[in-house]
Amino acid sequence: MNLQIVPVHHVPEIAAGMNLAECLRDGLKASGLELADRDILAVTQKVISKAEGRIVRLAGIEPSARSVSMGRQTGKDPRLIEVILRESRRIVRIRGPILICETHHGFICANAGVDQSNVDGSDSVTLLPKDPDGSARELARILGCGIIVTDTFGRVWREGLIDTAVGIARVPAFMDFRGKTDTQGRPLQATILASADALAAAAGLVMGKTARTPAALIRGFPWEETNSSMAALLRAPESDLFL
Amino acid sequence: MNLQIVPVHHVPEIAAGMNLAECLRDGLKASGLELADRDILAVTQKVISKAEGRIVRLAGIEPSARSVSMGRQTGKDPRLIEVILRESRRIVRIRGPILICETHHGFICANAGVDQSNVDGSDSVTLLPKDPDGSARELARILGCGIIVTDTFGRVWREGLIDTAVGIARVPAFMDFRGKTDTQGRPLQATILASADALAAAAGLVMGKTARTPAALIRGFPWEETNSSMAALLRAPESDLFL
């Protein structure tokens, strides 16, 4: 397997209601790329959220008493906190300015995925797509390839961010080595790679954070089409040792 | 940037005292690959540990009373527990058969990186390299490329494993977007990608767990040579919210 990760440039600035699949197709073409069989397109959450109008102006937000109190605690704008709380199923940790939330989708990340960068107008923030798997399926249907929707998350225990899958369509979540044996013939029971997350991390290396490069073409990864869902990647809170 | 991740096949089975750099060079050649400027080689911890003789036979291990007790608690061989405890600075979590440890290097992972798969003889286990950055530097010196030593770790909150950096030489730990601005001209303060970990994750997709493919060539990633160290990637326990 020879894996290639190619940035998709020249995608126009995306706004609510725009046809993202068409814009990505244009970007692919302008980048000299054509989708082939077994190709996967990694697409940043940010452009999907923009196309889906998942943008909130803080000016129109009325913070609750809880948001005002948490705003004081964290030093954040209480209206931003209000938006974060609405996107959250649960606050997992809070310390200093850091707010780790579990989103309604079950993702555990800073600020419930609410993001202030790369949005038109200085008081606008983006929310994660409502149904990232659904967004991925829609892009996969139109473009005819596998789709991984990515977001950039912090990690526990390690510094620096890494791109992670938040939505998948067609491509499997895992690369399963169970049932196979190691070079000594011993079963490799534990080796189930979270390939969707690893591919997202790889794509994050070429998707510029400043340029109009909201997607990356992943070529050469072997996969069989499945009924994909992020649910498979999320560990049940009761069986997690750090929740 | 067009990123390529190419598996290095045909590396012989590695045993203690073998010249790993030479074996990797042979594998590269047999795979039709030649190292070029700015190439990075990802190498699994396992072959480095084997070459460095970081293998322990459980038959020779005398478990302490603590190991016997923890063996009962986890259902693991007390001698394996003893090896894990010797490799650990601290036990972070223990539940059922799962033992999350902080290694002497500061890595937080299952079983302190002690591994039973892919080792000669059924009662042998491998330990992580004593100084993975040092192992990486030695390979980088001989091969003349960037080196990322990888291991396959579980994650919090998500199912499935992902390859992670445990040693680096020459290549930077991070890709720093600080000081740059987003498409709206707003500073991208938080976007510091842990590129070494993302590259390790990508390499993990092509390095076979069963085949003799303990390395992957990473080509097309832009980097400047630095005095690299894993220390930069490890968050201080006192500033981590999940320790």
C-alpha cells in the first residue's frame, strides 16, 4: 500500500447555503485532481458547518445566569459559554480558561467544538455539524467517494492538536487485525486500528489552516464500503477509565 | 504538499545485537526505495526494542507480593505485572484487566508499553526502548533522514488504537501555526499541530502488524531540522486535566 495525501486547494470561501460538494469538485479540478475508485476525501468540519449555516452571532445570544457565572470563572465571553453549553450534553472538566465538554454527538473536546477562527465577522462562531455522519453521507452520495469529516482536537497527556474524525461515510472506522496472527503465529487480539482517526490525522497535515484548503484527497488506502458511523469509534462513558 | 507514506517491506526478523539501520537500508532497497532529502522514516518501537535486546523472558522473573496481588486483581500473569511495574513510574488507572501506566519516559499507555506480540518464544515480552529519542538519533545519524519511533497506543474516550510517536530525531514535534492568521485575518493562536504524532498515525496505516514491515517512508512533509525531543510533546502531569 502506497498512501498519498494530497491537499485540495482553490476551494472558494464557503457560506451558508452554498453547494459544498460542487465547491469541492471545483477545488479538486483546479488542483488537477480527479476522484478515482477507493478515493477518500477528508473534509474539515469548518466548511461543512459554514455550508450548513451552523454559525451563530454572539450579538444575538442571551447568556443564562449559569453562563455568566462560568464566564467569570473561565474569563470567556458569557455568550460564548452559552453557545457552548447549548452544544453540550455535559461539562467534563473545567480549569482556568479550559472547558472540556461532551457534545450532543458524544465527542469530548474543548468548547464543545464551538470555534471562533475562520468565520466571517468577528463575533460569529461555528458549531459542529448537527449530524456529521449525515453530512458525510450526503457528500459521499454526490461525489461518489469515501468521506471523513475532520476536526482539530487537543489530546490528554500530550501537547499539540491533532485532526480527528467527527463524521464518516462509506469508509470503515477501523482496520481490524483480529483473527490475524503475528510473525510468531500468535493471535494479534488487541490490534484494531482506528483507521478513520489515523487518516484524519494524516489529512490534517496537508489541510492548511490559513489557506483555502479545507479538504485532502486520500489515495491508496484499501477499504471496503460499509455502513459507517462515528458511534463505533466512541467508547461508552461507563467503560472509559478517564470519565 | 503531497504527502506519501510508503511501507518498507523485506526487513529481516530483527534479533538482539543486529544492526537495525543496515536492515532498514536493505529493506528500503528491496522495496525499491532510496532515501532522499527531507525524507522521514517511521520505525516501530518493536524492532528497535528487539535490536537493543529489550526483551525479557517471564521465566526469569520473580514477582513481588504487590505483583502477585495485582495479578489476582487483573487476571494477568504476576511475572508480567512485575515487568510492567519495573517499567512504570506510576500506575495511572487499573480496572478489570486494563492497566494504564506512566512509563519512566513519561508516556501514559497500557501495560507501560510491555508487549507480548511479535516476540520469539511464547514467554518473552518486549519493553519500550530505554531512550527512544536516543535510538531515533542513532538511526538518523546512520541513515541521514528524520526518524519517528512509533508505538500503537489506545486512546481515552475512543475505541481502537492509533500509532503515536515515542521517539523523534531531527524532525520537529510540532507544526506551528501560531503567529499566522486565519482567512479572516484573525490570529490562529491555538493551532499547534502535533505533527510527529500525526505522522506516526499515518505511518501506522501502512506498517503491517503481521508482515515484516516495521517501517514506513514519509515523503513530502516539509520540515526543518531541529534538536527534537519527545519531552516537548508530553504535557506536565500537573497541567493535565485528566491525571
